[in-house]
Amino acid sequence: MKRWVSWSSVVWALVVVWGLGSAAAAEVRHEIQFPDLPGYKTLKCDFHSHTVFSDGSVWPPVRIAEAWRQGLDVISITDHIEYQPHKDDVPTKHGRSHDLAAGPAKTTGIMLVKGAEITRDTPPGHFNAVFLNDVQPLDTKEFVDAIKAANDQQAFVFWNHQGWKGEELGRWLDVHTTLFEKKWFQGMEVCNGNEYYPTAHRWCLEKNLTMLGNSDIHEPDLRQRNTSQDHRTLTLVFAKEKTLPSLKEALLAGRTVVWWKDQLIGREEWLGALFRAMVEVSPPHFRSDKAAWVLVRNSGNADLRLERSGNLGPAKLELPAGTVNLVQIAVGKTAGPLELKYTVTNLLVGPEKGLSVVLQVPER
């Protein structure tokens, strides 16, 4: 995106690349703990990354080693088509980064999606095309022709970092309407790296576009694992199977949730399903005349922050990732199962709008 790297960082990366690339199988993998949903596998995906074949600073197999170590299931290397600042040292060869990463992806079990970034002035902006067969036809003068060439290959196309140069330059233009009406782009990055774009979030809801969150990583990612406090921006995709066709079908159907900083962002249907899969409430293990004590488990990799919207339960609940929490509920002499109504403030179904949930406390 906007992180142009120095050539010295590229040289450093090439010095260590062979060690990183060959060590992937010997390293420890730290799984990202988001549960599967009924009928779907939860795939942890990053559809936007760069290598030395555009403006990144690592050799392509390093991206596979990083993804495997950090618990990802899917990545796409989307080197810029039009922007090749290292071409004096690394020749322009569209798709070569994917070819070099394909072998390590197979041996580590990472699903590698062939992609590229169509890099034009903003506006109209940058677009990623993934599930490509051949990048070369996208290297064409006219922006719309490049998008068409991707769609001719039945690629999945999404608008990158809509607001990275501000709302004025990220505005919706006639060309976007043309592409949208032709169904030539199917999603938008709601989050890119450290940035969140509420306008893109609203447009995805209004226009039924798929929400994505990606790292847009250029430099080496030295983190050993993704945690609730420190993780790369990812897209959780709910696919019927862990296969490329199933992954693509899920993206086209919009079955995604974005994991960005301390928030999960998505449509209410999928955020609600993910919350129900993550959170388990036990029957009361002790009950007095005034209160009941229950255990609330959060099995996911994200902390959850809840504020009460009903009459029962603590005013606020903090459920850290991967923990079991002892919760006291003032119930008086109320008998039978309980319903605790809350808003999960860091699960966003819209800009500044948290997810409404009901915690069902079973009768003992």
C-alpha cells in the first residue's frame, strides 16, 4: 500500500530467507483458535501481501513460513502489477512470486491463492484480484480493462484500503458504479493493516459486498504467533471444506468476519454465529436466595467486551480470549433458566454498532 521499503531491508531479507524458508517444517505452529461453525470450517486468511517482486522486502517462501508459524490457513501473494521498484535487481515477471511460494505452500499445508494487485491512482484506487489463472492479461493500460481481464478468469476482485488517502479521494465514482453494476468487483477491505474504514464497512452492508481484512504486509513479519493483543489483520472465512473452490464460494457468498486489532467486524448473521460458537455458559453450580454463580467460557482467540442491555447480569462482562470466567448473577428467587441480554461492543455489525446477544443460562 503506502509503505515503500528501502533496498537495504530487501538485502537483509535475502540474507536470512533461506534459513526462514527451509526452517518452516521444523518450527512450531501456533494455531489461531476460532471455532468452526455448524456446517462450515473457519479458515484464517490473508488475501493481501507483497514480496520483492513488487515493493515488498522478502522472498516469496518467507510469506509461507510466516503464515504457517502464525496459524494461518490461507494466503495470497498479491504483488503490484504496475509498481515494480526492484525491477533493476528482480525482473518483472508477473505470477513468479506465486510460483516460488507454491512448493513450500504444499509441504506446509498452506492454501495459496494466486493473486495480484491492480495498482492505479486513487481514485479509482487499488484493487486485488485473487483466484487468477494468469496475471499477465491484467497488465493493460486501461483500468477497467484490467478489472475485466480478472473477471474473464472468474477471479474474486475487491477494492483495497478505500480510505487510505482520505475520504475525498476514496469516494465512490461513476467508474465504481460501472464495475459494481457489471458485478466486476465483489468485496472491499473494511480493514487494511492498522486501518479501519467505516465508509467501506457501510458500503459493504448497503451493497452486499463481501467484507475483508488483510495485512497488506511488505516487510518481514517476525511475530511468532497471533494473539488477541498482537495479531495481523485477517479475514475469517466460513467455508464448507478446506479447498480452493469452497473458499471461493464462501467469499462470493459473503461468509466472512474481519479480525482487526481488538475487534471482530462482520454481518450480524456471521458474527452472531461465531459468538455462539465461541461462548459457552454453564448451568449454575451454586445458587442462593439472591444470586446464581455460573461459568462463562470464551474459546476464541479474541477478547470479548459485553455491556448489559437487559435486567439480569453484571453491568459489564470482560471475557478474555481462551478463558473461563466466574460470573455472579443477582436473580433473587427467580427459578428456571435465565436470559442475559448484552451488547458485545467490540463485535461490530456496523460502524459503532455492537452485536446484540442473549446468553442462555440453562437450568441446573
